[in-house]
Amino acid sequence: MDHDTWSPRALWSPYATDIFALWHTYRIPIILSTFAVLLTIRTILHLRVNRKRVSDTPPPASPTLQAAKEKGPVEYLEKKTNSEKVPRRIVGGLKKKQSSEENVVLGEKKIQVLVFFSSLTTTTEKTAKVFTEGLAQCTKDIANSTSIIFLEPEILDLSYIDYDDYFINPPKSDPGVQYFYLLLIPTYNIDTVLDNYLEHLQETHNDFRIDTAPLSPLLGYSVFGFGDREGWPTEEEGFCSQARDVDKWMAKLTGRKRAFPLGMGDPKTDAVERLREWKEGVEDTLRHIAETGSLGEGVAGSGDAVESDVEDVDDEDDVLFEEQKVAKRKTKEKKGDLNDLEDLGGSIPKAEDEALEVDFTTYSKKPSTTTPTIKEMVPKNSPTYNSLTKQGYTIVGSHSGVKICRWTKSALRGRGSCYKYSFYGIASHQCMETTPSLSCSNKCVFCWRHGTNPVGTTWRWTVDPPDLIFSGVKAGHYQKIKMLRGVPGVRAERFAEAMRIRHCALSLVGEPIFYPHINEFTAMLHAEHISSFLVCNAQHPDQL
């Protein structure tokens, strides 16, 4: 008996053919209707949610509270409505958190000097120990004469310390202690620990995660380098190159707090003498910090070199191009009440234009015989005094002045001297430019000076004694030299030489020979072995 084999495929094949045919025929209406149904359901659900939110209103307030609100004072309601309309005003700034340094009492201020050194043959180590012992005695003397407490100077070997503890941030052992760094750095032509130290300073400066000047809380720093001039005679050829690199990076990390210029010496020749000069300068700086609390006035040091005549740009402010600056300058000029007659010009009212008043009611009196008072050439409250001091002059007495020449700054930084060095062998960093008379006999239109000094052909002012002028110009010159000790490129040796004047150029401004006691003044210069160089235009043959 034969039976047909049953299979699901045979049973499903006719229905599948019909379903596919229906799908191909009605697939577009089916898809559109399905989409419409889903969209309708979505819209209904969205409307129900919004209706539920609107219906959820807060319960009505109790009548007692409404009555209390209605019975409130009218003034308070009006004040409230007015305050809501007016924008809120915030008075005052952000309150700064008091740092630990600000909480320290000034009377309990302590200074800690840290002396760092590096040595391979123990020569620098021995020198550092002797230097620290002498420095300790000096700090004790300074502490006895001031109210500042000097802790015992500490000597540290760069080979045995963690650089992160001292050269990323100052030590934080005591919040009342301020630190002053001194570094004695020899220079080697082999790989030493100094290479790692210099790399650490460079990485600290270039690390974006660390502040630009993380060592700015220091009171200051100074570096002395030991080198060999036999193989490296000049700085360009590598003399004390590693000490110069340390000085450069420390200037960047401390925010230009170079307290004293870089000192350099050769252990075979002049290291002892150069170290003594550097030590005296450091001690003088520490004494100044103890008396004033800071490094004092001056041009801040920098790790980046600038041109020697960059200071002259600040003085050339006669031509201004911004309207606001011009307006400010005009208002300042109105405050001055003293001007030269040559500058006033046509602003003086003429007597012919005004009617003369004649008084016929009183009898004429005898003319008074009062003697005219002799005035000062440059009074301290005059616009001339303010203008000259703004240009960099230090006014001595009532008619003398002193100023640092640009060639003096250039020679201090080792960038060359003026023609006096070429012709007469006079080093510019030992030259003082001054004048005993700020008055000039002419007012030339082509003069390169600012023309703010007085003008006259006869001496009609008070006369200062020559000894007052001599001591005043020396003190002013030395003060301006000290202001340059933080400038990059200045070396301790040249700085010490600049503190000994060997030449005086009487060619600053005005007519020096116009001063009545010019012979006595030059005699004082020559008595201290200071040569003089007087410049005049021979308008006063009697004085000549």
C-alpha cells in the first residue's frame, strides 16, 4: 500500500505564494497605515502627559494666611515691589584669603641664608665652608643692628639634596622664615651633577604644570662661578658657562630677583679677590633687605637680555599718538605755575591791549627800596624739577644734576665703552656724567636734549657750595649704579669697579663753566684722583 510522504514545505508553498503576492500588491498602504497609527498613539500619549501636569495645581491656601497677607503693611509691600524691579547691586570685591606669610608679625620676621655648592675635588666645598663662616658673623652683626632675626646660614651640597625641595618651591619648614639663596658653582667640561641640576631648572621653567616663577617668594639670589681661564679665557669661549646658565635659569624661576650680579673668578689667579668683592656686595644687599624689607629701587633683573639703550625709549615721550594720553598730559601741564619766559611766548598778555587804570584820589608814595629775592634755579615744586627727574636726572642742591649715561650701562654689561675709552683709555662704567649748572646759555632748536632746563646768560640764582655738589653727585651716581645690579649681563667684577669713580664728564646738560665755583669743584675731583672732562661752547671767556 503506497502512502504519499507528508512534508511541511509542500503544505506551506501555496500559502506562501499567496502571501508574497498580497504583500507586493498592498505593501505601500500597509506601511503608511502603520506609520499613521504609531503617530496617533504618540500624539495621544503626549497630550495626556501635558493635561496631567496642568491638572496638578497646588492646593488652595488657607483663608487665614490670605487674610494675614492682605493685612500686611502697605509700606513693606511697596518696598518689596520696588526692590524687585531694581537690579541687585554688589558692593565690595572678593575677599582674599590671608596667606600664611601675611599672618606673620613683622617683628618676628626671620631670614635664612642657604649656600648651595657643587664640588668634585672638594676645592669648592672648602671655599663654601669658609665663606659661610664669614657670612654667619656678618648676619649676626646685621641682626644686632636691626630688628630682623637672621638664622644660622646653612650650607647644602647639590649632590645630596632633592631638587624638588628647594628649586620648585622654597622650603616650608616655618611659615615665618624667608629664604635667600647663594650658589657657588664651578664649571666642568665633563658630565657632573651640575648637568642634572641645570636640566632640572630648565624643565621646571618649561613645565606648564608649574607656575612661571615658582621661586618668587625668595628674598633674592646670587651666583658665583669658578672657572679656568687657560682653556676658556672669555665668556664667549665658555668661561664659567655653567654658572652663567644657573644665573639665567634662577632669574626666570625667581621672577627676576637677582640680588647681586654674577661673580666669576679663576682659582689659579683672582678667585679669592673676586669672591671677597662678591661677598661684600652680598652682605651689603642683606643689610639693605634687613633695613628696608626689599631689594630696593632699581631695574629688575631678567634672564633675557635686552639692548643697552632700551632705557632711552622711556624718555622719548614727547610725541604721543593716543588721544587719551594727550588729554591727560594737557591736564597735568595746567597744574604747573612756573614756566620759562621763552616757553610762554605769545601767551603773555600785552600791556598795550588793556586800558590803564588811573587813580586820582590818592597821593603818590615814594617807591619802595626792597631788594629782589634771589630764587633757586630748579625749585623742587617746579615743573622743571618734575620734568628733569622724570627724564632720569637726580637733582643735587638747587642747580646741579647727575644722570647715568647709556655707555655706562653698556660697559657694565660688557658691551663696549664710548670714544673716551678709544682715545684716552677711560672705561665708561667708571665714568660719572654730571653738571654743576643745569642752566644753558642758549636754547638751540636743533638740540637733542628735551629743552626743559633753564636758560640764561647771567647767573641770577642762588649758589650752592662746591662741597655740597661734590658729595651729592657722588651719592646720586652710586645710587643709580646700585639700581643696575639686577640687570642681566652685569658682572660682580665690573660692578665693584663701577663703585669707584675714576672720571667725571662735565657734559650732562647746561653750561658747566657757568657755575661760579667751577675751579673749586674740579679741584675736589682731582684731589680724589678723578679726571675731569669739561665741555663748553666758549660763550663765557671770563670764566675760561
